[in-house]
Amino acid sequence: MLNLGRSRTQPRSNRSMSFGGMDYPDPKKKSNFVGRIIWVAAFIVIFIMVLKLSTNFNSACPFSHHEPGVMHVLVTGGAGYIGSHATLRLLKDSYRVTIVDNLSRGNLGAVKVLQALFPEAGRLQFIYADLGDAKSVNKIFSENSFDAVMHFAAVAYVGESTLDPLKYYRNITSNTLAVLEAMATYGVKTLIYSSTCATYGEPEKMPITEETLQVPINPYGKAKKMAEDIILDFSKKSDMAVMILRYFNVIGSDPEGRLGEAPRPELREHGRISGACFDAARTIIPGLKVRGSDYDTPDGTCIRDYIDVTDLVDAHVKALEKAEPRKVGIYNIGTGKGRSVKEFVEACKKATGVDIKVDYLPRRPGDYARVYSDPSKIRQELNWTAQYTDLEESLQIAWRWQKSHLYGYGTPLAVSY
Ligand SMILES: O=c1ccn([C@@H]2O[C@H](COP(=O)(O)OP(=O)(O)O[C@H]3OC[C@@H](O)[C@H](O)[C@H]3O)[C@@H](O)[C@H]2O)c(=O)[nH]1
């Protein structure tokens, strides 16, 4: 047996030998000394292991102890505009949430707002990670027990997708694959997927139903359609519950003013109409550039169906509640009403009280003249209808946040979390 220290019965006088007044190390003492070193080293190793385990439990993995009745939802892209609003709603509804975000488009500030609102241990976990990094994704799924995934994380600008198509195809399809592979490996059975009206392209017949043929005309819409196809093919081979939600044009922000839309300033030229109108109203940019006024529409500008983000996240929760194994639900999320860019700008002028300067430019590549939804399927099957149908009201709510957050969330790239 390994002697790890001095025996209690060993006499002290035996611990060293003395020759000619000089102390020489006693061989027995030497072996005791080595034993002690081993003992201390073993203790340190055990201590570090325990410390590491408890640290993992508290920070990286606070939800390992699965509480019955409380669903744990993985929200990819939860630091982004829609993902952060969805997280807020899930937390309000008592779900547990883990956000995974690489902060390439999202804001750490949004996560911090959510953490401040829900500081209790085990409610909200933030993991800074890229879904393109298979090792990280595997670690996240292996250390947590998710009941469902809401997959928002994606690049999402139509104009940018025409300039950098490969980025869009890679980001949208490979992230979706990574999520599905991890779900399959770790037995996570429910997926709510963020899709888009851009998958329909420009159908002749309006409004757009879920049966309308999908013929996307820009890389963003095409990549989202590919991701839908991947999900649908995989779902046939599994017992997953899948909900694919095709959003129309999302606007607005949290009515209580806690979250808002804060796109990257460096991506402003690709930005969406709502952000551009607010930037013009705050004179951050000299004026709004309306891209195309010669479309075959009543006033020559594009027609879109603007859906409030509060309604949109409500649709996500309803989809989550109604998701059933071995079933795929596909739903349009819109108001059913089309509004032109000119009408949008007028509503924005009223909501902000600013006479926004407008310049008319040529068409933006990848744009389609008119899209608006038929939302009756989701009304009938999930009992969901848009509550915010007054465009000006949604813009007023968003404007309150914009006015009080001139620099968005402040430090969007603060990744030293
Ligand atoms: O600065 C701008 C921005 C946008 N626009 C116009 O406003 C209309 C709406 O454009 P947006 O960029 O806001 O939105 P899009 O319709 O292109 O796509 C949007 O809706 C579907 C979602 O899935 C996409 O992620 C989202 O970008 C287009 O006609 C566009 O050309 C401008 O005239 N000026």
C-alpha cells in the first residue's frame, strides 16, 4: 500500500539522522516527504475538479437539473432584434431560455437587458458561440437539456444577399444543418424555424397563402427555401415536431420600451425600411432613400405586409405550444394588409413628428413589387391573429425606443463577455 504520510505511531526521533554534528536526510523522512507531496497534489487535483464542476453547473450549465413542467428553449440568435423579443416573451411566460449568439448582428446590450429583467439563477443563460463551429454546438447540446429550439440566427438583408450570395447560402443552410444535427444527436424534438415571405418570390396572385408556389428571386429567399427543404426532408425521417413560420415584414418593438431594433451602423446601406426611416428622422442619415418608384403598384413603390414584432413572437409561442411530434406546420405571419413604401414613410412621419426628407433612387436588386399574406391558416389552426394592425401605432412604439437609444444598445461588439 502506498504510504502517503507519516504514521501517527512513528516516533519523531526517527525522522532524521545526525553524524558528526551534521544533519543528514533520513531516507525514511525522504519517503515521507514524497508521500506528502503526492498527498497534497492529489488534494489539489480533486479540489480543482470539484471547483470546475461547480463552476460549470452555475454558469455554463445552470439547467442540467431538469425541472418538471418548465420547458427549456434554445434560442439561436437571441441577441438579435426578433430573437431578443422572443426571449423576453418566453421568459415572461416562465420558460427557461438559453441564448446562443455570435454577436455578428445581434447586441450584447439586448442580452444584458434581459439578464437584468430575469436575474434569477436558471432562467436565462447566454452562450457566445457560432453555430458554424461544430465543436461549440456539440458542447452546448451535451451540457444542456433542451426541450425545443427556436432557430432565429441568420443573416437577413435582401439587398446584402444579392451582393454577397455565398455568405447567405453558407450562413443560412449550414447553421440550420448544425442545429438539426445536434437536435438529432441529443434527442431534441421540437423546432420552430424562422422563415420568410422572401421564399415566395413574387407570385402573381395575392394574397399569399401557404400553398402559393415558392419561387424565390434573391439569394436570401433561395437560401431560406433551401433550409426549409432540409428541415422538411429531415422531418420525414424523424419524429420531430416542426413549425416553419414565414414572416412578412417585421416592425415595432417591446411596448414597455425595454428592447428595440438596433441594426449595425456599418450595415446601414443594406438596412430595412423601418431602420432607415428612423435614422432619417434622427438625422443620423441625411434622408431616406426610397429604392424604386416605378413598380407596377398604385403609387409606384413596393408593397409589403408589416407585422409587429410583439404579434410575431406571440405566434412563436403559440406554435411552440401546438407543435406535435411527426407533424410539420407551415404558417404565414402577417396582417393580411399590404402597404406601399410611400404609405410606410407617411406613417413614419406621423409617428415621429419629423418631416423625413425622401430621395428617390433606382430599384434595389432582389426586390419584388408586392407581397402580402393571407394569414387565415394560422388564425384557424393556432388561434393567432395580429393585434397590432395600425402601422402608425407600431412605429410610435418603436420610435419611443429609438429616440431614447440614439446609439442603440451602446456597445454592440463588446464580445468580451
Ligand atoms: O432604405 C431603404 C430600405 C428599404 N427600402 C424599400 O422598402 C421595401 C422593404 O424593404 P426591407 O429591406 O425593409 O424589407 P424586405 O421586404 O426586403 O425584406 C424584409 O422582409 C422579409 C424578411 O424576411 C427580411 O428579412 C426582411 O429584410 C423594399 O421595397 C425596399 O426597396 C427603401 O426604399 N429604402
